Amino acid sequence: MSDQKLYPVIPAIAASAHIDTDRYHEMYRRSIDDPEAFWSEQAEQFLDWERRWDSVLAHDYPRGEIQWFIGGKLNVTVNCLDRHLATRGDQIAIIWEGDDPSHHSTLTYRELHRQVCKFANVMKSQGVGKGDRVCIYLPMIAEAAVVILACARIGAIHSIVFGGFSADALRDRILDADCRFLICADESYRGGKIVHSKLNVDKAAKQCPNLRTVVVIKHTGHDIPWSNGRDVCYHEAMQSADETCEPELMDAEDPLFILYTSGSTGLPKGVLHTTGGYLLYAAMTHKYVFDYREGDVYWCTADIGWITGHSYVLYGPLCNGATTLMFEGVPTYPEPDRFWQVIDKHRGNIFYTAPTAIRALMAQGDAYVQRTGRDSLRVLGSVGEPINPEAWEWYYRVVGDQRCPVVDTWWQTETGGILITPLPGATALKPGSATLPFFGIQPAILDPEGHPLDGEAEGILVLTFPWPGQARSVYGDHQRFVDTYFSKFPGYYFAGDGARRDADGYYWITGRIDDVLNVSGHRLGTAEIESALVLHDQVAEAAVVGFPHPIKGQGIYAYVTLNVGVEGNETLKAELKNLVREEVSAIALPDAIQWSPGLPKTRSGKIMRRILRKIAANEFSDLGDTSTLADPAVVEQLVANRQHPS
Ligand code: WTA
């Protein structure tokens, strides 16, 4: 498909960009030919170190061992805050835009630094220190940046749990990392509705005996239950806190954070990222992928509960001294022009969002976009799932007025930062392709037996060589890290995605090849949803698959086998949905539930998800070979009873 529509680099963008086409190729070559020299230079250029590293890289992929800048010492907040004070203390670091369009505020670098130091002292006075895990369960409010950075200031490891996750999901994450200290808000707003954050914490805390302290940030200000002795008011604690706090000296390989993400099996994994390599990679990709320039207003719409929020709302931009916008709301509230209104209001130059949002807004028609100016925009970005060419074209043509390159960035929680992406001034674009590898990134495509394929090829996407932003472990379970990412194809990092490389060497991500779903850009494991469904005492078995959904990318389709003698009905469906909402999150609710007296299984008892996916997708003509099934008649029955997703 190299004959796909090609958009050449926009000359006006290339003329002033950090990286043009020649420079991309030259730097890329060098990053591959001499990675240690290349990454040394970048680490010097992008970060301030207290002590220089002794060696750049040591790795052993089959054992999942990766170390960068060994012996180097630094503190993340010195890089994100202190070093900016002399030159940009009064520059705005964070623009906060509330769910309600009349709410917004700003924090300068000086003010952010002051608040981070204060909260770091609050944590210290509560006994939190280096290496302790701190759970953060917050909406998109500016204080989230304060408490996250305060953890990094004192070397505590943050574990941010997306504010949309349920009390039970929160509990699992608190327990897994043994967090004893948690920060939440009283409540938050989302699209005009209230989210009861503190109530969820109270519920989770009942089953977390080690959780000693809950710091509550007042956001809505409504009355909430209070647990004396455990709960601490953020604002009162901040009032008396000291404004100076020496940064903890961290080793390059000391943990910075844990972030839970879904995989094919079991409970979500606590992906562990470390200090030096992660920060370098976040900062460098932020600068080059978005062609970030001094003075730009940069806006990534991701929630801080996801990796995109970590790397591209906070760490990357702040390390580069940028003005970063944090948005509490949703794209369609109060009206579907909200994104464009916010861009005009704050004169946003760079805008980074997810395909699901683009598709949802595209469906509302062009008029909502066209009634706004958007003339400040220079670069548009996309992340989280494959962007279909139609949505890409709309983003480019209608939102960007054909002036702004669209960078379709492929990466993962585990990769820490963007791996495959265009660079605005360097890469000709093909709608739907994440294009070319970033500096230092060596993708390969394997056949199912693990043989690398040359030239034009389609298969399994792996990375052959480490990069500094790569995850280092799964918290508390290194073997799981090895098993998940390094065992299937020894010598490679296995990403879990399929990809195609075209004649121009461009990569086209074809989606997950495992049982991970991508629903509205949210990563969910089918196993998590299935475990929630089987908790119901009338359910014998459940199998969950994804199906193509016009707005969400993927929808969720659940096949549920009830206990013998139980009749499926709407009440039971509602109960099952409720279970999923309580166990996982409202984002994991099935779009369809089909009562399935039998599931297609091999004779050894393995559910054949391939067939379930086809039925959910309404593709009955090509169900493939069903002869290996224990009971082929099951398939006909499932086809006859397919549900129309809501
Ligand atoms: C998918 C989000 C196609 C992919 C940063 C990956 C994408 C998973 C893209 C990681 C893209 C992310 N094109 N697919 N540009 N970006 N994905 O961990 O399947 O939430 O494995 O990280 O999202 O999701 P995660």
C-alpha cells in the first residue's frame, strides 16, 4: 500500500522545525550505529545530572534486564522545576481548564515549584520517604501535578490510578503495590456530572488494612464523610508546610513510578519506570515529535491516569520548560466544539488527542469546528489506537485547515514514550500510518515462528534494541515482566501489536494480537471483564471479545453461559453490567451480552476466541475451520442468536 495517499512535508513547517528530513536520517543512522554515544549526547543535552553516569547501557533481554546511565544521579523535579526558575520562573507552567468553561487557572514555574516543595514536606511529615509507594487517585486538577512531582521530589514511587476506575479496581492497585499513603479529591466533575472520588476511596480502604493516610483535596467543596485519624485535609496541611525541600538524590535506575496496565491474562500489571532514562526519553520525544518550541502552548488531552498523561501532560513538557494545559472535561461538554474553544481561548499551538475523540467530533459535523478560529495551531497529534484514514483526513483538513501535520504516534505504557511516529518537519505523511521509528528505535516484523521478515511484510511487531524510556519491570513480579515481553520471541521486546511495513519502510499498526481491547483509547483486558462477569452466582462462564465500533474503535461483546436452569433476562443483564462497573470501571461496560448455552471450545477445552470475534463482528461468512471444535453445533447456535450491540 505504498501507493497510499502521501502528504509531503509542509514547507513552512520544515523551514523552522528542529528536525528536517535530512537531519532525521542522519540522526537516526547515528542512533543505530553508535547508540551509546548518541544517548550520551542526548542525556547531556536534555537533563541536568548531579553525577555523570559511569556507563550508558547494560541489557540482557532474555532476562528482562535493562539499565541506562548506570551510576548517574539526578532528581526529576530539579529538571522539571528548579533549573527553570532562573530563566522562566514567571512563565506559566500549567494552564488548568475546568470541566465548566468558566473555570480556569494558571500556575507559574515558581509557584508550581513552591507548592511541590510544600507538599513534599507534608508527605515527609507523614512519614513518606524514598521508595515508598504513594497512590494518587485524582481528577485532572492542577494539584495533581503538584502531588505527582512532590513524590518525585522525595523519591517516593507514585502509582496513579485513573479517576474513572471503580473502588474495587482501586483496592486491587493499592494492595498490589502496598500503598500506605493516598491522595484523592473530594469529588470531581466530568461533563457536568459529579464523580464521587472520596466515596470510592472509603470503600476501597475498607479492604486495605495498611492504608494509613488519605490526603483529600477539596475540589467541589461538597460535604463528604471524614475519617478522623486517617484523613488529612490537603489545604490545611499545605498552609503550615515549609517552602523549602531539598531534592532527594536519585539513581538513574531508581523507580519513578508504577502504572497499572491491562494484559492478556490476570490482573493488570504494575509497569515500573525508572528515573533517568524515562525522563530523557519523555523530554526528547516531546521536543522532537511535536516540534515543541519556546513559548508554545502545548495541550495533550490525556488523563494523568494513563501513560500519555504521565509522559506528555507532565514529565516531557515540564522537563522542556513548556506551558502545558491540563483539561478536566470531555470533548463534547458543554458542546462538541469544546476542544476548539479551549484552543482559541488559550492560543494552543500543539494539540495531542485520541482517534476516538476525533471520530466522535467528526460525527457531529464540521460546523462546530468551523465556528472557531484555531489559527494558533501548528501541530496535531494522535495516540492510543490506530487512526482510520477517514478520521485522519478530517483531523488534517477540518481541524488543522491543511496547515498542520498530524503525527500519529505509536507507543505503549511499557515503552514510556513514543516509538514510531512522524516528525512534523521531516516525515511525509500517510493517513493511517504511524510512519517511521524515532531515534534509537529498531522495530522488526516477525512471522509467527519468530523469524524476522525483510522489506514489505506483515506480522508481529517487536523491538530489537532497548531505548531509555523502556519499562524495567513489573512491580513485585519480575518474572511476569520476562514472561510477558521477553519470552515469546527471545532476544526481542514483544509489544503485543501486529504491524505491516510498506515499500517505503512505513509502519502500519494493525492492532493487538492478544486479548487486550482498546475501547475509546482505553486499554482493557478481556480477562478482567470476564472475571467480573463470573462473580455473579448465576454465571457459569464468560468470554469477552472486541468488535469494530465506529466511534470507540472497539466495542465490548460478552458471551455469557448461565448456570443450568437459569433463564437470561434484562434484569440479569443489568446486574452483570453493574458488576463490571463495580469491579472494573464504567469504561468496561459490554455493548452486548449474548446468552450462550455453549462456547466454541477445542477438545482440550480452550475457547476459540477467533470464532467469537467473527460472530461479534457480524462476519459469519468466514468462520474458518470449525472442525477441531468439541461441538461444532455450538457455533450455529451462537450465530443464530447474535445480539445487536447497543
Ligand atoms: C495501541 C497508550 C495504533 C496499541 C500510549 C498499543 C496504537 C496500545 C497507537 C498501548 C497508534 C497506541 N496506532 N495503535 N498510534 N498508539 N496504540 O498502554 O495497540 O494505553 O499496544 O498506551 O495502544 O496502549 P497504552
